[in-house]
Amino acid sequence: VHIWKWDDWSAKTVPVPMVVGHEFCGEIVDSGKAATKYRIGQRVAGEGHIVCNTCRNCRAGRGHLCRNTLGVGVNRPGSFAEYLCIPETNVIAIPDDIPDDIAAIFDPFGNAVHTALSFDLVGEDVLVTGAGPIGIMGALVAQKAGARKVVITDISPYRRELARNMGVQHVVDAATEDLADVMAEIGMTEGFDVGLEMSGAAPALRDMIDKMNNGGKIALLGIAPTEFSVDWNKVIFKMLHVKGIYGREMYETWYKMIALVQSGLDLNGLITHRIAIDEFAEGFDAMMSGNAGKVVMDWSA
């Protein structure tokens, strides 16, 4: 959606022309001579961050921190095409008990898993700002991982209803409800221990900082459309930990999200639209309207 809207981030990041698309699953139809791990016809998804494997972080096993990362569909040809070529190391085999629809959204699900599992969640009170699909997935992961209270906020009635239908514990209208009142109602006597910022909205992050407990931990995934200010004195005097998140940890996040789905985390309700590839414009219209969860395009339809 960022690229479709061509916001400031996209204009600075994406060279044109570019085949976009970075959420995908499919079937292997061909491979190079050195690629021997997977077989032709195997169902797979793929890590969309292509790393150099030679920098300090890559050689230390921290590929997600590679300074030379290329993004599939961002600055390297993407998946809105019949065929996609990626390195064998980026290919992820999909188990038989995970359907194509769910495998196709593993990229954003991985963002949610990486964000949510950045900190210990057992017994913690968690605030998620932004009830888009990734925010909802992050809230569900937090609940499954043992969080005590999980609160998600959004200004969109559609997204709040989707969050409720998906089983998020506490859903708050950020436009009309006072988060402090909600905290009191659900038995929170101190601030949130963990914050997952998924919206990229300045008011959401500012409110999150205000509602964090001293020593709280914030993971930032939401991409802001423009620069904005925060009161860093609050971060300092509350001694908050702030961590930026981009993509997935390679490849621990993939292991964890496959395990989460296989252990019962149900994401099916987040897929609200299934369309043929020729209907891609309608898919973007649905997402832009704010009245959609995940939109899955089927090349065989």
C-alpha cells in the first residue's frame, strides 16, 4: 500500500520501473545447478530480504541487519509476476498442513511475529497501536505467548470489529475512548510493559509512550508517512527501551511462525478478500478503503 500510494518512503526507496509484490507463495518450477535443497514442484514461500552474506552482521548470523539488503518487490523485481527468482537460502518449504492462503501472508505475519516476540511477553501487559492485519496478528501472538492483558487501539470501526472477531482481548477506539480509563477498567494499576507500534501514526506513538510503565519496552514496526516529533524526555525519564523492526529475523522468525500456525494460531479470518490477479486494482481499492484485512491474489483463478 505504501508503494501504491507512492508516499515519501516509497519515493525515496523504490527505483522505477519496478515489478512490485513481496508477499507470496508458489511452486518451484526450475532451479540453478547449485540449488539442490528443494525439489521441482515443491510448495514454498520465501524470505523477501536478499542479503549480501559477506558483511559483519551476515557473517555473524544476523542477516536481518544486513546493510546491503535488497527487498523483493522494493528494489529488486517482485512477486506480481508469474515467476520469481530468489536465492535458495531464501526459500522456505511450506508444510502440507498449512494452506496456500496462509503461506501467502507469511511475510506480514513474520513482521508481526518478529515485533511481538522481540521481548518476553509472559505475564506482561501489552499495548498494540494499529489494528491492521499485522497489528491484529501481533496481538494474537502476544496472547498465545502468555501476555496477561492485550489491548489494541485503532480509529477505524472496521478494523476494530475485525480485531474483535479475531479474538483480541481488549479493543479500543483511539478516537473516542481514554486509554487510561480502559486500563483502569481491566485492572491495570501501572503502565504497559510492552508496546507494539504498528500504525506509523504520530498520535499513537505519543500515547503509547505516555501509557508505558517505567522500564517498558517498545517495538516500532509502523512506517510513518512523514517525519514527526516525540517527547524524548519521557523516553529518557521512563527509561524506556525502543527497538526498530524491519522484516523478519533470518530465519528464526520463519520457524516460529510456522510453529505458531501448526500449534493452533488461526489466521484465516484475517483474509477478507480473495481475487484473481487481473483484479489487482480492486484489491488495492479494498485495502485503501480501510475496509479490508488481507487480500490474497490467486494466479490460477
